Amino acid sequence: MRPFENYVRKVGSITLLSGVIAFACNILLALAVNNNFEVFSNPALIFENLRSSQIEFFRWGMITDIWGYYLLFVPIVLFIYEKMESSWRNMFAFCGIAYVVIGAIGAAILAATGSHFLKEFLNNTDMVLQTGAKNDFLLVYHIVNNGIWNLLEMGIFGVFMLGAAQVLRSHGKLIYILTMLLGIAGMMDTLGNTFEIGIWSDIGLNFYLLFEPIWAIWLGIILIRCRNNF
């Protein structure tokens, strides 16, 4: 196998793996909130009948988030950057890497600090200490979820995906459309949070969470199959 073909196959395999791990992240976080997805918009609900198993699911959900949605996304960002012919290619690449770094930092904060405050709440019987742990968790969650992720990170993700769509256009209409829609979803989420239009942010975020793993798996398969002429 020629070096370039081997390189493309490896990028495809890593991208596919990122999608699988991202799906695992969604499953773990669903278990962490007992399938009550209102928790993500009203995180105080997680404290109702909180169990130690939920905290472990939450922690591992964030760890898989670090790798699935973020760190393993780096190879495809760099690969698409190499294929871009746009004079804006450096900006698109910057947005892709910034998305990874900012998002992974947020997930790491919740994996470590968020889990710590959940454990403090569960392990203390003193109401004052429990209230303090609860408030600390909600503050950290608000900083990461509402600020780092949805106000900042999703917008730059959207910019990268809109640039990536032009590279993928020649590799299938459906993958091109999905990439464009993911870009629009990222922008909708950030704009919705910027102007406090909840329906925009909800639609954008939920589309991203469901279809970004599908996109990664799909694109990974495309790269693996057509590595010699991508």
C-alpha cells in the first residue's frame, strides 16, 4: 500500500472511531440522567435521587466526550485542511482546532470538577454542605455548557463545517448536505445562545449531538473505501 493510501485509511479509521466513541458518550450521559433529558437544560434535576452510579456515568460520559467529539476530530480537521483550496483555509483550520481545544477543556472540567461536586453532594448529610456542593456544580456546569460550549465553541465548529463541506462536495451529495447542515446547526446554537432564542439553540445543539457521530462514522467509511483517490 502506498504511503498516502495508508495515511488516508488511518485518518478514516480514527474518524470512524471518534463517531463510535461520541455515540458511547451520548449513551453514558443518558444513563447519568436516567434518560431524563430535561436535566441538560435544567441541571438541578440531576440531584433528585442522585446515585453513585450516575456520577460514574457522568464522569465517563465526559471522558468519552473529550475523545469522541473532540480530540479524535483533529486528524480529519488537518486532512480537510490539506484538501482545501480556499484562500480562507487557514481560518477554517483554526476554527476546527479551536473547536477541539475549547470543547475538550470544557469536557475535562466537567469530568473532574463536576464529578467532584456531585460526589460531595452525595457523600454529605449536612444540608449546608450539600447546598454548597449543588451550587458549585451548577455554577461550573453553567460556565461550561452555556458559556464555553454553546456560546463559543459551537459557532466556530459551524464555521469549520461550512468550509469542510466544500471539500466533501465531490464525494457525495448526501455527505455534503449533512456537513452543511451541521455547520448551520453549530451557528444556530451559538446565535440562539447569543440572542437568547432558545428554540434556535435547542434545534442546533440536538442536531449536532445526534448527527455529528453519524457524520464521523460515515466520513470515516468513505475515507477507508476510497483512500486512493480522495
